[in-house]
Amino acid sequence: MKVNVVKNILDANDRIAMENRQRFDNNNVFTINLMSSPGAGKTTLLEEMGKGLGDNFRVGVIEGDIQSSLDAERVAKAGLAAVQIETAGACHLDANMIQSCLGNFDLAELDLMVVENVGNLVCPAEFNTGEHAKVMLLSVTEGDDKPLKYPLMFRESKVLLISKTDLLPYVRCDVELIKKTAKGLNPEIKIIEISSYTGQGLEEWHGWLTEQITRER
Amino acid sequence: MKVNVVKNILDANDRIAMENRQRFDNNNVFTINLMSSPGAGKTTLLEEMGKGLGDNFRVGVIEGDIQSSLDAERVAKAGLAAVQIETAGACHLDANMIQSCLGNFDLAELDLMVVENVGNLVCPAEFNTGEHAKVMLLSVTEGDDKPLKYPLMFRESKVLLISKTDLLPYVRCDVELIKKTAKGLNPEIKIIEISSYTGQGLEEWHGWLTEQITRER
């Protein structure tokens, strides 16, 4: 008797992520999934991205937080189209949460979508939301041992933004060690040192985004 | 016909946590569950606790990390009895992980046990490990909006240590706002501002621990 073997069934999250990705592609929207520890500077960076990219591109933001809409309010004030997801306890965003709120955007009008994930260096890296690229921030105040302690997010990310470099004179953090261990985990990872306070690295970061958006069109 | 109703069955984690708690109590070991975001300074604080408490008390440490034994090595170097748990991806410690490693300690020889949880401001707060008190660190570099965005850990903690206060001149963070919102979530929470670099607040923190240890004996 022949037994049918069904292979490569996507799990529910991956199936929905693929649908999301299709919608982004159909509308020429480049999408990033922005991840970090709490307080590494994701929302402040988004405010800067509003200033740096807002004249040339239309940017949408999906804010993920356990509770409150503080971040969506900040980002909306910076002129970006923002929708808040309150995860009600969940420590990450998944593809279904993203799909549920895409109806709040006119995707045909957007060039870039940023999914700002829940502040958490662990679980968000495990879930595909349909994005084109995962991007992570690591603040220099968190210390240079983080790539070895939280390797998955470094492996999954296309870009590592080493943030708050303006604080380097006041903390014990070896940026070269971060770069070396991150590259050891993920040789292809692009690394940019940034400071949203001084503006360091923002031009390079906005340049990388511009390249991706233009390619997506 | 009479239907038997069985009430208050503990879930598996709570049952094992209760067993852990019993073992701590039988051995007069005061136990804290130390939680924070990645890089808020838990391990550096433990090194300082080794210096500040090591002459008077015997301290054990259970280190929880996704991967690596970096923290256990640091803490052991500081003279504390340390055991590392690698959670293999899990983003928090639970009661069963703690129970599995208690055999590595001679509990009768200890006064204080510190469970250093995985760096994560979300999930660790949901799991009782059998500790007497949950204690959280919040670094001033993480920003003053964190109590509203991650309320559960603030609600569950007996003590909030506001860490890295030496960086206050260089960051935008309103410590009074943190205190006010934390007290709003948890009116009983004890708050101490600390810096492991300058030593600020460490005497008060060690004093609080000494009081609890002495009471447990």
C-alpha cells in the first residue's frame, strides 16, 4: 500500500507571513521588522527616520507593545502613519497580528513599512511577520557580551544598528568586540553605528533603506 | 447525584515552585528572583553584592541565559557559588529549571540565593520559581516610559532597583516619573536608585537584603 507523504507544510505563522509578504510586494512596500531590548532606541530612531526620509518616502509604522499606545503617539507626531497593536501580554509580534492591522493602511500609498516589535531580545526573532528584512538595534549601554548570549536575533537580522554611541565615553563597551562576535554568528550582517542624539550613522542607515525601497519599486 | 468539585489545583509550575520554596525555607535560605532587560546590570550588581555581602553571608547564584556561561564565570570569579542554566532558547526561567539545579548547591550552607533570570522585561515576570521576592532592575538608559509599557514586572516585584544612575547626566530620563508610575502600578514597591560604578544606593540595597536574610533565619 502506498503511503502519501505530504511535505513542507508551512506552520500557521509562516503561511500568514507569506500572505503578508505578498501584499507588501504587490504594493511595492519595503518592510522591515525592527527588534531590540526595551529602551534601545527604536522609537527615537523612527522619529529621526521621519525627518530623514519623510520628504521622499511615505512611511507606515506598526507599533507593537504589551500595553499603552505611547509609541504610536510619538511616531504619529513625527508625521508617520502609525497603528498600535497592544499584544495583551504577548512578548512578540506574529504574522497574524500584522495581518489583522494591515487594513488600517492604504498600502498602495506607502513606500516603507516599519514593524516596531515588542522590546525583547529573545522571542521576536523566532517569528516571521512577512517582512523583507529583520533589523536589530543593540545599545552600547547593554554591553558587548550580548551577541554570545542572544545569538538568534543576530543570526536572523540583515542589519545590526549599534545604537547610543554618544554614551560610549561613559560605559564599558567594546564596539569592535560586538562587531566581531556578531560577524562570527552572521558573516553577512551589515553593521552601522548610530546615535539618534548626535546623528552619527543616520545618513548611512537612511541610504541603505533608500536603496532597498528603490529596488522594491 | 453529588458532583465533586476540585478547587485550587495548582498548575505544574506553581506546584514545583511551592516545593522549591519549601526547600529554601527548610534551609533558611532567602531567595530572590532578579529580573530586567538585557544589559541593565544584573551581573555587575551581583559582583558588587559579592564584595558587599560576601564577608557576612554565603551567597548562591543560579544564572539563566539562553546560551553561554559567561555570567556564571563572572559571578564565580567574584567569589559566589554559581550554577549556569542554559535555557536553549527559552526566554525565562521556570520552577522546574530551578528545581533541576538545586542539587548542585549545599543549601544548608547558604544564606542567600539569587536567581538571575534571562534578560527579558516580559516573560520572566509570569513564572514563580519559588523565590521569596521578585526584584527588578530598570536602567535609566531604557527610558522613563517602561512602567506603562511593561506593567506586569513592576506589579510583581517587591523591589525596583533603578540602575546606572551615573548615566543620568547623559540621557533623557525622568527618574521621578519612573517612581510615580511604578508606585501607581504597585503602591508597596520599594524603590532604590543604584549605580554599580559609583556605589550609589548599594548600602541601602545590601541593608534590605541583610534584613530579609536575618528574618529568614
